[in-house]
Amino acid sequence: MYPYITKLKNENKAVAQVRTECGAPRLFLNGDEVYPLLAWSWGLVDSARIFRECGIDLLHPILGLNASWPESGRYDWSEFEALFEKLLAQNPDAYFLPRVLLDVPAWWKQQHPDELIVCALPTQPDNDRQYRDVIRSGEGGMLWGISMQEPSWASDIWRADMEKLLRAFLQFMENSPLASRLVGYQIGSGIYGEWHHYLSEFVPDLSEQMQRKIGAVPGLDARLQNQYGLLRDPEKEHDVIEHYRRFHEDVCAETLLHFARITKEETENRVLCGAFYGYQLENVWIQEGGHLAPEKILRSPHIDFLASPYSYQTTNIEGRQWWEHDVIDGAGNDLGRARGVAGDGGYRVLLESLKRHGKLYLPELDAGTYLEPPPINPDGTGGSDVERELCMVGGDGSTTVEGTMQILQRDLGRVFASGCGGWLFDFGPVMRTKKSWYADEPIIEQVQRFAELGKLRADMNLQSVARIAAVYDAQSLFATRHWRAEAPFEFGAYNLDYFTRWFMDSQVRALHRIGAPVDYLYRFDLNRSDAEKYGLLFMVNTFSMRKDEVTQLHELLRNSGTTVVWMYAPGFIAPDKLDLAQMQRLTGFEFEVRTEPGPMLVRADFDGEHGKIEQTFGVSDHRWPRFAVQDSDAENLGYWTDCDEVAFARKQMDGWQSVYVGTAPMPQPVLRWLAQQAGAMPWSSEPDIVVSVEDAAMLVATSDGARTLTLPKPMKMVETGRTRQQFDLNLKYGEVRIFVK
């Protein structure tokens, strides 16, 4: 019945591993290192042949397990078998890493109404999400959708039933000839299968199951109306902070790890297991949506890889479509774009931390191409808003041949130069032209080049060479203002809280344009060798700390020679109170707390490399608390715009330099000055996007004209074959250059 599957019966079961060698986690398949470039499509059966021409044999089909569960006590895997048979017919050499969605069918929800999520807000879908219920994957009958009724992750009945279903599926696959081609499984649940808690928009979960698991759930007012401006006061809001800690650690992360353990058990640890997780940047519905227990996931032996789409960050300019403009701060500074020509294509995870924990990272590369232009008639009409958004997911310039080539080169170049993997994500066949986004010779040739380039990785050192790092703290977000408090929820904000939107997402746009590679890691991974390696450390949202953690940070910084930039309220939130004395001890500055709301704008005023720098930056919205430096030993660098109190300063500490800045985002001129002052010199003479590991690098030009790129050692420019340490380049906006040892 399935001749292509039957042909596999004499093959040995595949053995896949992620092993850290020469600086980064690498994928090994049947003992050989494999470049981890995969592909997926809404019409994967038709696109598999195209991906094979691209040089990609690793396919990423999506399987919704609810489609195999027609009634209680009966499973039917025939639809999955038929899919794999068709894929093998298109590419007999294919291997598979399927995404397995732990969804229940409608009949289960009808039978178990008491096991469903109870939300604090009415569950009415907004216009942005209604379309997701009508787009089919064409694979396994799975609906790419969101129901307004979903099981609680705290439900013992759901967990037991889902465990039986997953075990049955894995046992079937293990006993099938397909086991010789299965590299592993990506386990998914929640919104989009990304481990965002179901119905996060509506403030879940008040169900009896959740309350039995983690205790009484705070009410809506307590969760949305915090006591101290942008922050929570632990003296008054300990129960809310503790609720979010337990919700993320004991429910969201523990549920994912439960099914990861099952996957490893049923496959006898022979293949990979991974998930969407670790979205520190652009983490939507952040307090309710999951991903805030990264240490628990990163330390698990049952997780081999983590994945995410790369950044979608949108413009915040009224009247502009999200793909039409760069991100702008409250003072009008252009911070750059995530997508489109000259976008940074930045990742939402903290890649350096993933590497240190041996987790392979697989970004989802879902940029549209010129093969699916926006459905707009000459008079400006035609096509739905949803079609327009999906067609333009590649960003500005993606509908032209030249723009598509630059975006693909940037996306695939970042994978190569970051030492990670990834998959091409093809929406094409469901859209207007019904054509794969990759089904044209120029695109195929571009992907082929990078598939061939990836074969060099086995002999490459993928260690970090960055001298700049940005450091983040997931748990500080338990004690910050709820994302729902940021109404109105315009598309540009995309359901983000204040700190995610401005301190993390918008700030990282400028960090990507500092002109040198930057590492991104969690505070719990920071160690003494980092203080010696990195000349410049940005402590982005390290608001929550214990007394012993402050002491540990001082010990690792002492006599390191590094410069630390503390942002907004470092160490201000202690476990039991808001603690200004702890913030002062941590940073070395004396502060006054200002509790009247004011603009989060700083006017910088200092001498730069090419003369005096006078630049206002930050957010124009009025917020509190704000902090004013009151320290006669400090060098004043900038002031709050409304009161002339110091908000940007630096001073010498015990063998290291402390810098305080009271707002974010800082634009690239300020960032480049800080890097130069810290001795972490930018590689490019222009504020370009630079990504690098020891033996590979990429530059994306953010402007037209000449620039000089100075590498740490001689490397070969792939586009010309020339080997140099310093390159004088004349580039156009968005042009990409790749370098190898």
C-alpha cells in the first residue's frame, strides 16, 4: 500500500544527536555531522521536490494528533502514513523532523467541559485572529487555529489522555519502517503550538484544576493593576508575583518537559526532542503566555533543540503598515527594522545561553518572496488584510527579485554566521498564486549556495568572538506591569508589555546596528570569564535580585576591566520589598526615586569620537517610578528632559566601570560611543549589522556608501574570494557580505 515506506524496512533506525563541539551544538545523523537546514511548506508534498533542488533533504511536516483520534479509545495513523509516503515519493532521500501538536479533538472538549480553561476576561476573538481558524495545513488534517475552548494544562484528565495518545503515536512510528528516516520530534501545544498558554489574551486560568495545582489564582484586578507604576511591590503583591513564578515553572515549563520525557522514553533517547520555547525577545502576552522559566528548560536533558520564528517587530508609526517603516523611539530616533531589506533578522531567543546549555537553535525563516506579491489592484483594492499581512511577512522589499535575494542571503547568512540551524517556512501554496515561495530558479540557486556553504561547518570553530553582550532576566517580568495595562492594543504593540516593547525588542534593533557582533544571554549564565571576555555588558532588565546575587555580581566584576550599563531599575526589586539601597549597592550610584509620572526621555550630552553628541532618546509616554542619580563622584552624561535631573551617568568602581541609564531604547550613536569607550570597538566604520563566530561572519549594510570592516583575523569574502583582515567596501543599502575562515 505504501511502496516508498516499505522500501525502508531493511534500513536501520536513524540515530540523531546534538553534540557541542568546537564552540556550538551541532547536529549528527547516523554518526555524521549534518548542516541543520530544514524546510516546511503548507503544501509540503508539492514543495518537497523544490526543496530537494535547493539541497535540503531534512523536512519538517506538521502533524496534529487530534486528527488521528476520531473517537475515544481509537487512533488512526493512516493519514500520517499517507503524508510520509507522498513526501518520500517526491524525495526518496528525505529525513523528517515532524512538529507534533498535542491538540484534542472537538469531541473531547464536549465530553470534558470541566477540564477546560476558565479565563478572567470574556473570550471573544479579535479580527487579527479569526482567520487562523480557516487555514488548513493540508497535513494530518490539522487546523492552524485557535479555539475559544481549550483544555487546561493543569488538568490530570487531559494530561493522562494526551500521554496515551502521544505514546501510541511514538510506538507506531518506532515500529514503522519510517523510523529509519525520523530525526526527532518537535513537541507543540498552546497557541500556534508555541507553548504560549492557550487563551493568553484573556488572562487564564481560573479553573479548579489550576487552583488545585498551584494554589489560589489572583483575580483580574490584582493581575492587571499593580501598585508601583511600572513595577510590582513585593510587600503588597507577593501573591501575584509568586503566582506567575509557579504558573511558568510548575505549569508551562513542567508540562512541556513531561511530554519531552515521554518522547525520549519511547524513542529510547535515539532521536531528538525539542520545542518552541525561550522567547525572551518579542514574547507576546508575556505574563500569561509562557516562556518565563528558561533555566528549567535549558537544564533539561530531555530537550535537544529550541526553535522560534525570528523577530516580527513592527513599526510604531500611526498610519503605517507594519512592513513599511523602521522602529522609531519616542524622540524620533530610527532604531532599524527586523524584517525586509536591511533588516537585522534578529532572533527572539538568547542564542549564547542556548549554546552554553548544548541546545541547538532552529529559527523559523518565514520571509515571503516576490512569487507572492501583495494582492492589490491598481486602484489599491483587492485582497484581504490577512492575505496582505502574510504576503508581506518578508517585510519591505520582499516583493522584488533583488529584495528577496538580499533577505534570503541575510536570513541564511545569519544562520551560517551564528552557528545555529533553521528551517525555511513556505506559506506560499495557501495564498493567491497557489505557488511555493521558493519555486523559481534564482531562489533555488540562492538556497543551494548556502546549503553548500553549510558543508564547511564540520571544519569550523563556532565559538563566540563578541566583546559585547546583552544580559536579560526572565523572572524580573513577574514583577513588572502587566501587558494588558498597555491599552490600547494596536497591531504595532502586538500585545506586548512596556519593557518587552521598549527595553527588549526596540533596544535590540539598535544593538544589532552597533557595527559589531553582540552575544545575548540570561543573567543566570553570566560568569567570571564573561566579565573578562566582554568589554561591554548591557544589563537590560535585571530588576529582580536577591542580596547574595548582588554580591556574586560584584565578585565576578571586580578587577575585570569591563564596563557595565545598568538599565532603569537594576536590583530594585528584592524578594520582600522595593529596595533602593540594594540598587545603589549594585550599581555604585546614589539615587533619588521620582514617583510623579514623567516622560521616559533622556537628553544625552557628552563628547563623542567625532565631536559633541547631543541626542534625546527613550519613550515619550509618562511613566513612574523614575530614578535620578545624586552622586558627586559620577560623571553626568544625560538628564531627564522634564526636570534636569541626572538620568545617564558613569563612575569607576573596583576595577570596572559602572554606567547607569534610566530609560530605553538607546539609539546606535549612543551604543557605538559606549562600545568605543569600553574598548569594544565596532568592526564596521558604519552602524551596520555584523554577526560572527570564530570562523564565519556576515555584514548587512544599513546605508549606501563606503565603509571599512575590520575583522579579528583574515577571512575570505565569499562573494569575491578575496582573503583579508580589513575590507574597504562600497555597498548599497541592504547588501549582504559573507566571510569564512
